Amino acid sequence: MPFVNKPRPYKKEEKYEDSPEQVKNRVARNKARRQLMKAGRVHKGDGKDVDHAIPLSKGGANTPSNLRVKTASQNRSFSRNSDHTVKINKPKKK
């Protein structure tokens, strides 16, 4: 609860959402969703999210091989330890 008894800084949020970097990221996410909608793998209002196997922030691309469909709850949650702290995601060894 970061803003207990404090006003919420809406002005900062607006600047963040409108920054060129965030606009670019949003365009890339929307493009990925449109690709999977065209392929028939997701539909509007189905509660599914388009996930990038290798995130765009880590150098991933919007290629079909990097896109996968997950439920919104799976895509937006993180693995947690027994003390409820977020686990560090380590790449799997092959």
C-alpha cells in the first residue's frame, strides 16, 4: 500500500503512460495481439493475454514463434516463495 493517507500522483502517471518508450511498448503489444487474433488463437473479451516467451524488454520479438496465449491471471502473476516474496526467474538449463 504505497499511498496510504497520501494523494495519488496522477500527473506522474500521465507522464509515464505518454512517454515515447511506453507508447512504443504499447504499440508492440497491440501488434502481437492483432497477429494472434488474425490467426484465430485469441478473441476479444476471452480473458486471454498474449505473452512473449522472451519479453520485448529482454530482446524478444513479435514473431509467431515467440508469442503464446495465457490466461490473464497466469500472465499477470509471478511465482512466489513460501514467504510470499517474488521468485527470481532464472532461465532453464538445457
